[in-house]
Amino acid sequence: MNISIVLPAKNEALAIGATVAGIRQFYPDAEVIVVNDGSTDSTAEVAAAAGARVVHHPYSKGNGAAIKSGARAATGEVIVFMDADGQHDPADIPRLLVLTEQGHDMVVGARQKGSQASIGRGFANGLYNRLASWMTGHRVEDLTSGFRAVRANKFREFLYLLPNGFSYPTTSTMAFFRAGYSVAYVPIHTARRIGKSHIRLLHDGSRFLLIIFKIGTLFSPLKIFAPVAVIMFMLASGWYGYTLSTEGRFTNMSALLYSGAVMVFLMGLISEQITALMYKDKG
């Protein structure tokens, strides 16, 4: 199988050399691309010395932008994305590729218990997985894992949807599910990263949550709009029952909530039809 291995890297000079060398042990002839996202240390030089092809960003554009640059530069029919900080074990790459050979379009390395960077991040990831599972109608074992193998032609279909910052795994996973492509998971264990993390729990955590709802409205709008409409309808009915029993009348608040519920539901229906048109040639 013709594969490319893409590693987005920003100030990862301490880990990138060993990571590329580890990949070369298993795939000496594979195309290894390190996307240097505006690093201010020797990341690019160390990666090149280890045998990687380096794609440069003149300034830091974000993890997602590095992923997109790597995907555009890759020549392999299958692209493996992994972190450059030493967390992902190159020995797990063959396990992902086995499932792509069996016909899966995306294979994700799902981190097991004990592999999360902290208890807070593990709890947040569990919440994201449950929300994504509900929105997609499929079990999502690890929504935010950056270790995955994808069919290049299908992954490139969604490059325009990927954010330039973090959470490209979130968007790409849900896009593949919505398009009807096959997604599989392989259990992995990750090591402690080398160097300082670029993710800030509160700032990026709230952004991840916002992104889930944004892509939820893009991929499964009724899963968002319908519950809101039902809640508004129930509030309207409850308020109407209260005012009818105490004041014997139908109030403007009840009318507003009823009309709002209808409008939100209709917006969801329209959004669902627009989403269906986006994917009319897929799946």
C-alpha cells in the first residue's frame, strides 16, 4: 500500500527526531511529511536530518492548517496522521493500516483508559464522544484522537470544512460518518508527550464543545433544532397551563414560545434538506 505519514509540528525539536526515526523502522520507504507550523526552534532541521520531507509554514497557522498542508502535499493513497510529540507509537501504524486494507475509509486510534493527559481532559473527551455518538447515530470511541489513517481522496473532500486550529479530528470524523463512509477504531495507549502541550484545557475545551454543536448543525441539524423546539413547546404549554389556571387567559409569553418552537423546528427541517444536498454525491 502506498502510504504517506503526516506529522504537524510546532516547536517539537525534542521529540520529532525520535518520532521520525521510529516511523522509519517500520516503513523505511514511506513518505514521511513533517509540517513545520512556524516553529521557532530547530524542529525543521531535526526532522529533515531524521529523513522527513519538511513542509514549511512561514508563521504558525494552527494544527488544522498544518494537517491540510500535509494532506495536500501527500502523494500516498492512504495518509496516516500522528502527533509529533512522542505520544503515538509508530508500532501501532500497521494495526491501523490492516483495517484500511479491509475496506475502511478512516481508522482511528482510540485512546484507552490511562492514556489521557489528565482527569479533566479525559472527562471532557468522554463527554464529546457521547455527544458525537448521539449526533451521528454511531458509536464514537475517540472523537479527538489525532492518530488516524484515512483514504486520501476521501479525506480531501472535507478539507474546506476543517478548522485551522485544533479539533480537525472532530470535524473529519463526523464528516465521514455523515457522508456514509466507513469508520473503524483500534485501541491504543499513548505515552506522555515530550515538551509542553499547546492545548489549553478551558479555552480549547470550550472551543471543542462549540465546534461539536457547529458541526452538529452542519451534519445533523435536526439533532440540535428538534430538542430545542420540543423544550420551547413544553415551556409554552406549561406556562399556558399555569396562566390559565391562575388568571384564566392565554398570555403573550405562551404565544411567543409556541411560535418560537414552530420556527426553530422549521429551521431544522430546512437545514436538514440543505445538508442532504451537500452530500448528494457521497455515500
